[in-house]
Amino acid sequence: MNNPPRVTVWNEYLHEKQNEDIALIYPQGMHAAIAAHLQQAGFPTRTATLEEPQHGLNENTLRETDVLLWWGHLAHEQVSDDVVERVYQRVVRDGMGLIVLHSAHFSRIFIRLMGTTCNLKWREAAEQEKIWTVAPGHPITRGLPECIQLEQTEMYGEHFDIPAPDQLVFISSFAGGEVFRSGCCFYRGRGKIFYFRPGHETYPIYHNPQVLQVIAN
Ligand code: ZN
């Protein structure tokens, strides 16, 4: 790649420090697992976490970030107004890409960008998920089969209260019968946003090569 996008992987990084089973899956945190893959794929990649000053997202870091990944679950409300505003402006004004992962559907930055509740249904029952490609020409699907199958996942179901995506890339079906819009692209100002569903902390989802391929794409 010529001038590959510079990536920052943000994680609230709490589950991995509070729960031994999750720490076994992600000894250095989910952000480290994802960042290692992206670095290997050729993207200059750094990480940032909630506990760092300004959550690791000061002006300089964001200025040097072309794509920001966001994973959060327990501590959405602990993310400061300043950081939410800074990330928001960097997306809509400067065109930074934002990849919103799994439970970050409830992150302050995603809700701000969507303007809806971002509510959804969920069930934790270690059930099978099939992630179907519905936009086979989209670059996010490059090199992937038409269906990615995960044997054990948390279910997310419709209705997912988001605005209609500018492009829908993946739809998931679950063993329990629900469906979910799992891969959604949005334009906001100059920025591009991708919501990608897989990633519950108690399953090794971010070690799955096809999930990592989607994120890299
Ligand atoms: Zn989850």
C-alpha cells in the first residue's frame, strides 16, 4: 500500500482487566489483538484507552489518525464531552474514518453521529451467527466468502434504531431466528463511518481471521 491509512484502535479496556476469562482471550486487551493484526496488514497502528489522559485521544493523536476504531461497553458515560466533541469534529469536518465495533453502538460518539437511540435486542446464549454479504462489490467485502460463520456469539437483533445506512454491507442471521444489520456504512459531513457488529468480549471474535479481514478492508 502507498500511504496506508494511519489507524488508532480505541478500547475502554475494562473487561479484560476485571474478568479472568476475558483476560485469557485477550491478555493485552482487545485493542492490542486488533492492532497487531492491522499492523501486520501494513497499517501504521497505535492504540488508545479510556484511562489515558484525554482517553489517549489528544489533538495530535487525532490529527495523525486517518481511521479510528472504537470499542466500548461498560463506560460509555465516562468518555468526556471534550473527547466526544473532538472525535466528532475530526470525523465530520476533517473526514476521519470511524469504525464502530459491537457494543459501541451505545457509545456517545456513535449516538451523536446517528442522532437516534441506537437501541437493539440482545441475548447472550453462545449461538451461531451467519454474517451474509449483501453488497458483494463493496471494498469492505474484498476477499471474503458470501457468508462468514461464527459458532458462538452474542445475538443482536432488530429493531436496531439507527438511521437508514447509506450502504448496508452485511446482514446477520442467528440460530434463534433474529436478523440484524451487522455492517452499515454512513456518511456524516466529510467522514465515513462503518458500524460492524461482531465482537462480544467473552468470545474470541477478534482472533477470527475473517472478522479481522473485514476490519482491515
Ligand atoms: Zn456484547
